[in-house]
Amino acid sequence: MHGLGQLSTPYALENGGWASIFLLVGLGIMCAYTANIIGRCLDEEPSSKTYQDIGQQAFGSKGRLIASAFIYLEIFFALVSYTISLSDNIPLVFAGVRLHLPWLRLSTTQLLTVIAVLVALPSLWLRNLSSISFLSFAGILMSMVIFVTILCTAAFSNVGLGKHIPVLRLDKIPTVSGLYMFSYAGHIVFPNIYTVMKDPSSFTKVSVTSFSMVAVLYTGLAFVGASLFGPTVNSQVTLSMPPGLLVTKVALWATVLTPVTKYALEFAPFAIQLEHHLPATMGPRARIIIRGSIGSAGLLLILALALSVPYFQYVLSLTGSLVSVAISVIFPCAFYLKIRWDRLSRPVVVLNAAMIAVGFVLAVVGTASSAKLLVKSIQNGHVA
């Protein structure tokens, strides 16, 4: 979720206040820890290869079912958020372009978004994982490009630093926590990374290093973006960048291309599970057709939803609070306690129980706050 998370951190910091940066760092530390204990759960059962396997290992078939449901929810909401981001940024990339189809009641922005999604649609039919891994590299590259362009804007543009931001806005923290939490969402892929490592014992070092780098990147981007644009910062920092600058054009293109690289990657876990449930007698061509058709139908549904609910910050915050907190904090701690209960020291049990409690509080208050704001925005949009 790296690409989406970094777009929202300046907005989250400005809304939560300077002190909310401690929440961003604290959640990063919590997620680094839960990534580590996922590796320890996998140590207990060599046959476990996926996040769902750990759920089954801990709580049986119910654990697998709940883990699967939350994973698919996270994938679905993430794809909706990517599409909203695409819709928000694409009219700036194609400024001046006007499209109109008399038989379709869609605006130019909506038509551009539809075209971009249709361009990305064939990637869902890819079955070669090496092709999908190339898309992963492209997505990481786009994220780094966005980060560099924000730094260049701060260094070389006429936008001044030092905009007024309050120390803390407690009333905004529930929504901000969801945005921050979404930034660290990625735990569903850690079991796959662990199982393909030549030396799984180095997983702890790799996970801690990765989260440290991400936390530093997010913190730096949040400070720079919030300082640059202050109260005028948008929910996606690229929308606040000065128009006409080369770095702004590069950032907008990178933001538009990021969803295009993510659709196949986000859909891959569902596609793999789908293929496992198809009859063994089914031929390769039929498998590809079924997989591609279901993926295409799902993406078109996501497109329709994204165009109907174009409220990026609230959808992202709702996803972080409702789903990401569970997958990245609550479930790993619960799995770890259940699997290794008889070998854990009292302090470790207390630590994991406390993290579950903190995660539950963040999930409840964050979901309530972001859902309320989302519903209010939809109602206001309909009235307008």
C-alpha cells in the first residue's frame, strides 16, 4: 500500500497536528513487531505458507475464513482507493482535454478514468508471475519518483516552508490513525516473502530494516508536504503541487501510473486462490478465461464504486481502521498468543494483549469516525 500511503501522510499530519507524527512512528514500530511475529508463527509449522495458513494454524477453519475475508476486503478497498486516486489526478495530467459521448452521461474526468482502467484491464489476465513482479518494481519506482518530486518542490520552487500547523488536534486523531495505519498495510505478503527466503532466520532483520526505511520516508514526506502546503494540503499531496512545474507533471504522471501497476498485483492473491478451487480437469485456457473474466468484472465493479464515491481520504481512512488494523496488528498478535501460548513469558503475553487492545480501540473509533465523515460527504454530494 506504499504508493497510496505516502500520498496521504502530509494531509494526515496537517490534520492531526505535529504531535501526531508520534502516532505514525508508533504504528510503524507496532507493525514491524507484528511482521516479526508472523515469521515466528511460520517457524512453528513448516507447512504454513500464507497468512491464511497461520489463521488456520491458530484457530482452525474459522481462523482461515476470517483471515481470508479480511484479506479480500483489504484488497477490494485498496483497489477502490487506487481508482479514486487515479480519477483525482488524471484530469491534471490531461489538462485541457475534453471528452464527450452523447450516449454516456459521464464527465471528461470519468471518461479518462474509464479509459485508464480499460488500459490496465489486460494485466489481470497475466498468469506469469514474473510479469507481475515487474509491475511490482514499477510501482516501487513510481513511489520513489513521487517522493523525490516533493523534495524537489521544497528545495527549488517558490512555495515557502513554515506554514502554520497546530501541535495536536485530538478530534482528528481517529481519522488520522486510519490513514497512518493504511500506510503500513502489507502483512498479507510477509508469509510469502518468508517462505521464499534462502535464510528465513534473517527475516527479522529484513522486516525491521524495511519498516525503519518506510517510517523514515513517511515521516520525512509528511513533514515536508505539511510544511509546504499547510492547511491547503490536499488528501493527496500531488494535488497541492504548483501547476506548470516539471516536477509537478512528473509527480502527477507517477501517481496516475501507480494504480495501473497495482491492479494485477492486488488481484493476484485472489486469482491464485480461485485457480486452486477450479476443477483439476479444467484446461489451462479455460482457467485463464475464468480467472481473467472474474478479475475484469471485479475491476469494473470497483471502477463504478470509485466513480460513485470519490472521497479518497475517507475511503482510505475507513480501510485503514476497519481492515488494516486487524490484519497488521490484531490478528498477528492473536495468532502468536494462540500458537505459542505455553512458551511465552508473561511480559510478552502482556505486550501482545496490550497491542490487541490498542488495535481494537483504533479500529472502533477510527471506523466510526471515517464512516461518519464518508456518509456525510456522500449526502452532501447528493444534495449538491
